[in-house]
Amino acid sequence: MRSKCEKLGVIAFDLDGVLVKHTSSWRYLHEKFGSIRIIQERNDSELFKEGVISYSEWMARDLEALLQATNNKLRREDIVRAFSEYELEDGAEDLINYVKSLGITVAIVSGGIDILANMVAERLGIELVFANKLLFDDQGYLIPEGVEVVNPLHKDEILKKISRITSVPLSKFMFVGDSDWDECAFKVAGYPVLYLRGSEIPRINVNNIYVVKSMRELKDLISELCSS
């Protein structure tokens, strides 16, 4: 269906901290399976930001921590069961239904984990999903190697890919994120939106960024843009 909104053709959402209430699906698993102390003793996020390790290496280190905490016996079904307890952001279903009623394409672009992203996408009826993939052996046990789909510092590349898939220019993209990790995506989207949960605004060097604090406010913003 062609978009009924002249200004918006695609709205891409970050997952963690936006569509779901927890802020990191990786941390969520570490807390569930007892590996949180292992990763807290490391400085992997800074090592990644400084270019000391790649994102694939960071993923592998996170997966090794999960396996260490579970004696190498973490199954896919265990992870699915853990993620089944996720909390959808208040008003998310209503918002996505509204956006889809306008004919706007909806996507998830997340540096998080594909299992959760796909669960949320199925619940909300979102067809375009980009998130990092976990791998399992023939018996369904997690292995310490993932597939990098979304580098959190290069979400702009995924938006450009979606633009090619949908033939919608980036000037008609809205990207909704919640942190400075989303800055690269904010910079290429015509309508960058910061989804702010607390009172502290992250340092983001982006001009003309919109700030919303709820799905209700986001819906109002989209309605205003589409009616103007």
C-alpha cells in the first residue's frame, strides 16, 4: 500500500529501549543467565568504541560469557523462554497499527538479538527486521559465534539498505532511537526522533532532532507531520 503520508514513507525503530522496555537485549540475557558479573568486569563497549575489538568480537565475548555462566548448556529454547517475558512499551501496538494504517513501511533496526526482534515483529506485524543473529549447533545449543547484521555504530548502513529495498528516499525516513548509539542513524534520516525515557538527554550531535517521551507523543508527532 502506498503511503498516505507525503512526508513519511518508512519509520524504523530501534528495539531495546523503544519498542520494548528494557534497554539492552544482551544485558537482559546476562541478567537472566547469571553472566552479568563477567561482562561487568570487562570494558568491551569502550574497547569496541575505540576500535580495539570489532563488533563481531564483542558479540563473541558476550556469548562466551553466557556459555561460561551456564556450563556450555544454553539452548535456543532457553533463550526463547527468557525473552518471552519481555515487556512491550506502553502504546506500541496502537502506534504501529496507526502507522501501518497510513501505509507507512515499518522496520526494526537493532544492535540487539534477532530472537527477540523477531518475536516483537511477529506480535506487531512488522515485516522488515534487522538484528544480530545467534547461532546454535545441531542439538540446539548456543555456540560462541554470532552473525553481525547490525553494527550499532553503523545503523545508517541498514537505513540505506532499507531505502534501496523500498525505493523510499532517506529524506522520507523517520528513525526512532533512544541513545547516542543511534546517532549515525539519526544523521541520515529525514526525521530523527529521540525516544527519551528519563530526564537526562544523551549527547547527540544531530540538528533538528525531535524528542518524545511516550508512544502517545510519537503518534501525535507522526499525525502532525502527515497532516501538515
